[in-house]
Amino acid sequence: MASSSHPLADEKYVSFTTFKRNGDPVPVAVWFAELPDGSFGFTTGGDSWKVKRLRNNPKVLVQASNVRGVVKPGAPVFEGIATAIAGEDPAYMQVEKAVARKYGFMFKMVQLSGWVQSKFRPHGAADAAILVTLATH
């Protein structure tokens, strides 16, 4: 992927931290793709805990990490605001395309796995995308 002005644009994984109602942080490793407007996004299950937590508190923290969410030594913390959007929203497709472009074959394999799993879930929520606007420092 072409280099961007934002330090997180070329990171393969980031630690994406949302907050419980009591304020406790909940970090999770996610793929993170930059969108044309400079915001970022990733896809997730519509019934995931991160989507539920964002309904109560849109504040997030993002740092470069490995696949397990272990933050890279010295990685700066970026604050932001995140919004969950449903798979039917046109903005969802923009996020999905950006993630597919950045992660290629790996993204297709995850999609296939999700499709297979959906056949065994009775009433799973539709997919969602998380749009993230990071604060400028």
C-alpha cells in the first residue's frame, strides 16, 4: 500500500481500545485501513462487543500492535472517535473495499470463514464497519 502521512496507515494490525460503561479499557487487535478522506475503518460483526461499547462511548485509543494486540514498543497512542455503521449503509462498502485492497487474499479468506460460520448461527447480526476519526496532534 502506498505510504500515507499518517503513521498508522501502513500498520498491518492495531490495538483498538474501546471503553466499558465503567470506564475500563478493552483493547483488541484489528486490521485498520485508511480511507480516502484520511479517516480509518475496519469491518466486524454487527453484534460484536466493540460495536455495543461504541454505542455508549465513541472514544477510542489506537496504537500499532502485532496480531495478538501487543502494542509495539514506543508506539504512540492516537485518540479518536469511532462510529459503527450497518452493512446496509453505503459507507460500509467504502470501508470493506479499503480493507480488501490493503489485505487482499487474507481478507477474502476471512470473508469466506465468516460466511461459513454464518450458516451455523441462527440469527446473527449483520456485518458492521467501524469508522474512526483520529485526533490530529
